[in-house]
Amino acid sequence: MTPLQERLDKIRIQISWRAYLNSVVLAVVLLIYWVILSFGKDIEFLSNENMMKFVNHGMTAVAILIVSVPEGLPLAVSIASVFSYDRLMK
């Protein structure tokens, strides 16, 4: 692998792991939010309305993960290009 490909690979992995971490943190925060709201109301915990909110929170966390990983690849290429350009200028 060329040095540019190695740098792109490192940046791609960092962006992917950060996206995974952000998605997990968001899922945990939304789960805590759902539990607090569920016990704060007088509705049944396993009602259809309450479960639909839980599913919607899960879909939000998964959507953030799916959207952020492919969006990170052009960012990785741009960052690596800037690093290479700076090196060429020196």
C-alpha cells in the first residue's frame, strides 16, 4: 500500500469507529429517555404506543449509524489530500 492509501485507511477506520460510538451513545441516551418517559406516565409499560416509541428510538440510532459511515469516506479522502498537499508544499 502507498503511504496515501495507508493514511486513508487509518482515517477511514477512525471515522467509522467514531460513528459507531456516537450511534451507541445515542441509543443509550434514547433508551434512558424512553424509560424515564414510560415510568412517568400512567400508561401501561408494554402498550403499543410505548413500544412504537421504543422502536422509533432504535431506528433513529441505526439511521445515524448508516448515514454517518458512508459520509465519512469522502471526508477521509479530503483530509488525506490536504495532508499530502501540505507535504508536497514543504
